[in-house]
Amino acid sequence: MPKFSLSSLSLRLLAVSLSLAATGCEDSEKNDDGGAADTSGSADTSDGSGSFVLPTDAEKAAYEAATAANLTAAAALPLEDAAIYTFLEQILTDHPEVFGTTLAFDPTYATRPLAPYVYRGATGLLRKDLTLNGYDYSHQPWFTKPVQTMAAVWSEPYFDAGGGEINMVTYSAPVVKDGVIIGVLTADFGPLATAP
């Protein structure tokens, strides 16, 4: 499986995380006007909600190339939570720049909603079942867009309510088996919070 070293994105995200940890903050600071604090040199979100550190085009291309083998491996996995969680944990181990990842299957293919999610928490890698608590992943843009376009897509920055519970951008790629899309493999890049 192709790997790449800790990217500048990883370093920028680590700096933001360390800055937040040093101040004891979990959420981004607010300016007097209620907007997110400014971070010099970062890209502005499309909805004007604040400035975030986003992956560069080069970082996106590097991740896309590095994860191609994961799509083939994902298509060969058994439809068992334990095997899927182990697979997702390996992705996060191999890619420290990624906050979280899910392998969300087409419910028709899996015969049930099936979307294990692994993400980075304060105590290490954490597991979450995206099918709990009414979260309908099959109607989320990170799932529907790659299925509809039959191609990998990058999201705009958004707050992932029900998944990672942070501001992020998501790379979503269709998982294909025997010429049919059976699910979507994602990589969440975040937290896209500004340093105080």
C-alpha cells in the first residue's frame, strides 16, 4: 500500500490541536462579532463561517494516490463490523493527517445499514456506529455524491453532526465490486478549527 510522510497538512493540524490543547479549548475562539477567530494564511469557508486550515491541492492529490489500494481492499472485506473497524484503524495508523474514516455500505448490498466509523479522540482511536441515533448516512452528501457521480469527491468545509462532530472536509470515494458501487470509503480532514 503506498504511504507518504507526515504532510504539511498534518503539521498544520497538529499545530492547531496543540494550540487548542494548550489553552484548554475544544471549540474555536470567537471574535467580538461572533465569527471564528482569524488564522493568517488559511482558506476561508464558502459559507463565511470562519477561516480553516484546508488541504492544499498537492495534499489532496497525494492522499488520493495513497488511498487507491484501500478502495480495492475495502471491496474485498467481509460485511463484519470487526473486520471493517480493523481495516479503518489501519488507515488512520497509516495516515496521521486523517481525522476519521468510514466505510459506509449501500444498505441494499449489505442487507442492512452498515457504516463503521473510526476517528481520533483524546485517548486514541475511537469507534462509532454511524447507523445509530437516527443518522441516515445514505442521504448525506459525502455518501450520495460519489455514488451519483461514480467518482471520488472532496466536500466543502462543513460541521459533521452525527459523525465526527467537528468542522471538516471529507474525501469520499466509491467502493466498486464487480462493476457495481457497493459503498463509499471516506477520509475526514480536521478538526478545521481556528487557533485561539
